[in-house]
Amino acid sequence: MKEKKKYLHGTNLILQDSQKEKDPYKIKVLGRDFIVLPNVFSPKYFFDTEFFAKEITIGKGEEFLEIGPGTGAVSVTMALKGAAKVVAIDINPDAVKNSRENAKLHKVDDIVQVFQGDLYSPLNENDKFDTIFWNTPFGYIEDKNISTLEKAVYDPGYTSTEKFITGAKKHLKSNGRLLIGFSSTLGHLSKLKELLKTSNYQVKLIAEIQSKETHPVKFELFEAKLR
């Protein structure tokens, strides 16, 4: 527990350091240029975005929902991989603007729709998807007084993660899947699995990678399906 807190503190220092960038800049994700705006979770400083963009597979013509797209790199990549419809929802208005810019940059703004809101709030009951993905803010803390940007890495009490898991049931197609970006190095995997089990999901690990921030860190991609 003490080690996780130390690592999370290191992650927060990187997040704060990323905010020294006061002007938009470009970063490559899977060989493609993406614009990064200030106050947005940046793939220049955090390497999990590229990992998820690479590892998530999507069938041609599928419908994909991403919560917390940040720069929109994953959502844009899914459109380029063949998704027929991509919806991205972010609580951060700067991220919404950023995702829209990158969808336009890659000429998939006719496929990628970006909305501002908390989790599923912009959706209608009839909006259903083959895949729902969130690179969850796996940093478990008690303090609820955090900035919009810090919500990209921290989830006090895993409240938002729980809402993500339970709310997905209304927006998954039959045999649809929930994809969860996570880090067992920084997050509480047992708590995540407990939340999934309570909501009657079967979960399996489909990809993982050893990376480094200020310290070695493992990132995982989990797939959950309703029993």
C-alpha cells in the first residue's frame, strides 16, 4: 500500500509536469500525429495511450464508445481500424475540443462524435455499442477535492469506476464487451474485480505491458462480458 502511494505521487508529479506545456504540440501515437492541447492527459508523458490504441481490436462496422478520450487518440485509431461509429465522452471540455481537432485532422470527424459529460450522461437509452472502453483513472484515493485533469489518473473511492461498470449494462449490445484499461501497479485490482463480479461480469486479461513512469509500471487491458 505504501509503495502504491509513492508510485501514485510520482504519477501526479508527471501529470503536473506535463502542464508546463502552455501551447499545443504534436505527438506520435502508432506513427500518426496527434495534437495535444494544454490541460489534457498527454501521450507524450504517459505511454499507456499508445498501448491501448495498439491492443484494442475492432471488427469492421462495429460501434465503439470511449469514456475519457483525452486527445482522442484511441477513438480516432478505432475509426481508422474500421469502426462504423465512434462516440467519445469526456468530462474535461479541453479534452472534448482536443478529440474533435484530432478527429478532423485524421478526416474521421464524420465517424467520431465527441461529447462533454460525466460517463454516460450524454447518451440516450437506445444508444448501444459493441465495445465500451475506458482507460480508467486507476489511482485509488480518498480525497475528493481534485482537479478535472487529476480525474484522468485518480478516482476517489473508485466511485466513477463503479458507475462505469454498472452503467455499461444499459449501453452494451447483446454479447457486447467492456474493455478496461488498468494498472495493477498503481491501482487496486482486487477492488476492480470485486466491482465486476458484483455486476455479474466475467473478466479476462487480454493484453499487458511493462512500462516506466518515474518507476516501473505494468499496464493491463481487461475484457469483461455479462454472464
